[in-house]
Amino acid sequence: MDISPLQKARYEYKPKLPKMLRVGVEGIAVQEGDKTEAASDKEKISELFPNTYGMKEVYFVDGESTAEKKKHVIGVILSGGQAPGGHNVIAGLYDAMKEDNVESVLLGFKGGPSGILDDNYITLTGETIDKYRNTGGFDMIGSGRTKLETEEQFKIAAEVAKKHNMDAIVIIGGDDSNTNAAVLAEYFKANNVPVQVIGCPKTIDGDLKNDDIEISFGFDTATKTYSELIGNVERDANSAKKYWHFIKLMGRSASHIALECALQTHPNICLISEEVEKKGMGLNAIADYIADSVMARASLGFNFGVVIVPEGLIEFVPEVKKLIEEINETLAKHGERFTKLPTWDEKLGFLTAALSVESMKVFNLLPLDIQEELLMDRDPHGNVQVSRIETEKLLSNIVRNRLNQRKQEGKYNGKFSPMHHFFGYEGRAAFPSNFDADYCYSLGYTAFLLISYGYTGYLSSVRGLAKGVDEWKAGGMPITKMMDIERRGGEDKPVIKKALVDLEGKPFQYFEKHRELWARETAFSSPGAIQYFGPSEIADKTTITLALENE
Ligand code: FBP
């Protein structure tokens, strides 16, 4: 790959570590806090994790290191969707490991969790790592969505670890991958396999967050990238004054990405899935809500606008949610049989027999392409692949019908020309912002500290992120603390609790206070491109969400 001048300059960028970590591994001591409990379903989770439940919070502090000095062999895995900064997690892990002992070895398992099962790896050297410092993407070792969850897989992982004399595995992933990291840590402990498992919080979706994880890495860069694009579309819309742009934004379940981008760009409409669910807004109510804005703007002479649609919305619209749940249960039980049915009519017949009458009615009302998209293969975690459902087109379609109806009733006389966009993959492999570059490097560095102090079943945690890097604090949280029991693929499973948008939280409330005005007026805001150089208040600034949450 040709190297651009920016990439060259980014190779030179030295990620900033929190002041407390800058002294080097020798000068970092550990402090343990309180014993932890699961987020909910405590009893059930403690039964499922008898060896790793209830462990203590861990904080790193200034002081002489008491970690055992030894040669480590650590395996690292990138899991799930790309998120800007993954390479820096590996670089931080590598640098801390080598600082501790130059003899230590880092193995990068290729193509995600399947890499360890196939023993497909490369030994990561300084030369390799240097080619990826501060770059986006996961191409250093690749990623994948294979789930590490069965006992058979754990046995293979243990054998591979033994073969390489590995003493730790770092799994860089989202809520599902880190849930599996916790199950693997429990299995290793229960079976006396001397391999520690440490997770790092990754996902652009921003839904792996809680009291201990303020944000997952990648959210900052992805939302800045999308906000730049939305700002550009808004400027274009306000120049041409002829299109309504329906922009679907990635974020599989939670609407954090959509909300942050709305705070950055002030679109006319931004739907928040969590609110849609809470208010029980069906497709008709959503159509009315958007059509009201189109009409209000038309009356001011503005036949253009911008609507942000979170990718996961479709799963939060009550009637569609029920339909998807029923399809999920059906496919979980009879997926193979269903896929083999040769004709669409036979598939419809099968669904008519399997789904409730109400759900089948909703299914029949949807356009054919959306019906097909709802039936596509689930991802390995049993989730609908919402990035492949064209919700933005579905919405503009129902809004058009609603406006036509209002036209016939003589209530509206504007023009409505929709344009559709989906911003998702554009933001997942961008050059990490300074925030993500620094945060990821610190997460990797902290992951090594957790290993050196012998912890397992922990998530690397760097906190105080709304403050300057100097003041960030590093530590670790037992993954079981973040768990509850949820129904997945037709079964009750222990999972890390997904953080949805808090409708009582400050980011949503700020949005709520302003959205009426934004729906009517043209209050667009263009944040521009990510700045990698220049004054810290511009180049190191993080998200509005994080700033508001920490006000
Ligand atoms: P992770 O949860 O693995 O970080 O991935 C999130 C995501 O980017 C979602 O926003 C999106 O729906 C999904 O990945 C797309 O998956 P794929 O890359 O398999 O198309």
C-alpha cells in the first residue's frame, strides 16, 4: 500500500499516556478496591462463574512495581467489527511488554478468534508494529466474528496456548467478545490452565460502557468521521435546497452514534431508537413525526432537510421488534430447513405457520427488499444484520405516502425529493483521532499491567477521559461485574449488559431541548474533518456525549 504524507506523519505520532503510566512499568504499583457484584442476576452469574465471580476492582498507582518479573508469551486477538485504534492497543501492549522484559513475545492470532483455533498466527515484532502505529483498520492481523464459546473450542485454545507456552490472551472486542473472554477465563481457571484472559473494550457503537468503561474505543473517531460527512451533506442541502437526505448511521443496537452525530451537526430530525421503543412509536407514528417536520419546513419555504436514522431502529419499532424476535426464534430452531426451501412462496408459507398472525400482518406490509433483508443470515451472535437493512429507504417511503395523503387532504403543498445514504464502513477504519490513538495505546499498556500482576477475567479500563490525558486513571474491572442474563438465540445467556442511550442522561436531554427548533429551522452545524495536528482544544477534543456525561 502506498504511504500518504499523513500516514507518514502519523507513524511519528507518540500517543500520550496518562501521567501515572508515563513513569514506566517499574514505577507502577497496584491497588485493589472492593469486591464486585454482577450488574443484575447476581446469583445466577455467580453460579456460572464460580472461579471468577466477585473479584476485586483494580487500580494502578504510582509506586514500585511488585509484579513478578518473567518472560511472557502473550497472544492477542482482534474480534468483531473494525474500530479505529485497534492497532494502537496492540502497540501499547507490545511496548509495555518489551519495556518489562525484552525477551517477552507477542503472538498476533490472525482473522479474529478463529486464529487461535486454527493456530494461525504471526509473531509480532517491533518492525511490524511500527508499520501500523496510529493507523486505522485491523489489517495488522485481521479480525473475525467467530465466537469462542464452546468447551471444545476452549480445549483447543488451551492446547494452542500450551504449545506456545503462552501465559495470557488479550481479546480486543465488543460486549459479546468480552462476554466470551470472561467465559474462557472461567474455563481456564476451572481446568487449571495457566493462561490469563484480559479484554479491551472495542466498538464504534459506544454501547460497551458502564461505571468503569466510560467509552469503548473507536466511537470518537467514527462519530467524528460521520459528523464531518453529515455536515457536508447539510451544507450541500442548504446550498441546493432541493433534497431531503435520509442518512442511516451505523450502530447495531444503541443509538449513541446517531445521538452524538446529531449533537455535532443539528439535523432536522434524528430518531433515537431507545425513545422510539419507550414511547411505543410504530411505523405510522414515525412517519407522522418526520412528515410534520417536512411540512413545517415547507411552510417556511424549505423543501429540504436532513434526517438521521440509527441503523438499529428497525429492532426498536414495537411491531417490527416483535416480528424480528419471532423470526429469530424460528430461525434459531429451524434455520437450516428454512434456508433450504427453494421458493419465496414456500418460505412465506413456512413463516405464516411459524409466526403470530399480528407479526405476519406486519411482515406483509413491508416492501419485498426489507422482507428479504429481515430473513438474511444472522451474525454469529444470532443478531439481525441491521447494517444490511435499508431502513432509511423504508422510512422515506412511508413518509412519502403520508405526505401524499396529506396533499390529497389539501394540508400540504411542498416538494419532497428524498436521497439516501448509509455511513458505516466509512468510519470504522479511519485514522484514529488523537483521542482514540492515546486511549487505545493506554488500554493496551494497561492490559499488559493486568497480565504482569496476574489478573484474569478483567477488562482493561482507563478512566477520567473527559479530562486531559495527564489525569486519566488506569486499572481493571472484573468482566463478571458487567454481566446480566439475557435471552439470546432462544436461550438465557450471561452477557455483558449493553449500554443503550439513557433517556434521562444529559446527552439525550440536551438533544431533546433543541430538537424542536432544529426540526423547523435550518440550524445545521458543520464540525469539519478530524484534526490530527494543531491546538489541543481542537486536535484532542473528544465527543460531546462524553463531555456532557461528565459535566
Ligand atoms: P462490533 O460490535 O463488533 O464492534 O461491530 C459493530 C458494527 O460496526 C455495527 O455498527 C454494525 O452493525 C456491524 O458491526 C456490521 O458488521 P459487519 O462488519 O459484520 O458487516
